[in-house]
Amino acid sequence: MVEEINQQQIEPDNKSKESKDSIKTLRKTFKQRVDRVADRVKEQKRVLKAIRSQLENLPCTVPEVAAATAIPTDMVLWYIAAMKKYGQIAEQEKDDGYYRYSLQGEHHVSN
């Protein structure tokens, strides 16, 4: 009995080989998807870092942030809206029809 168990551990049957091949195929398939998601996360972090660094020193409007970071205005607006929703930034005074935004919490610099 012990010899049978040891023999099975040493010599995998065809089923386990097929399973291993299936797993390898799935890993290859999902690797592409995981890589795409990882690239997207890196880009989001880069954009957020650029926006935060722009807002660190003084409150800015969306067009000012877009011009300073070379990020499209619509994308900056999207990130600013999300950051505002989650309490990371706050609206300040209006300037020529645009709100100025500043960082909240430990990153907030008052005028």
C-alpha cells in the first residue's frame, strides 16, 4: 500500500499532466490580462502623483493642473472629481468660473 502511494507520487498519471498543461495555458492567458491591468494601475498612480504634486504647493483649477502636468483636461477633471468624492481634496474659492482645489489632511497647505 505504501509502495503504491509512493509510486503515484513519483509517476503522475495522465490526468495530473493534463491538469498541469491546463494550468499553464490559463496562466499564459491571464498573464496578458494581468499585465494590462498592472500597466493601467501604474498609469493611474502616475497621474494621481502628478495631480497631487501640483496641488501640494497652492490651490489650482482643473485647467491649471492640466496645463502644468500635460494631462488632458477631461482626465484631470475625472481624477479631481474622484479625489473630491473620497475626501482627498477640497474645493476652495472660485477663480474665473473654476473652483480651485487643494489637498486635504496632512498634505493641505493653507494660504
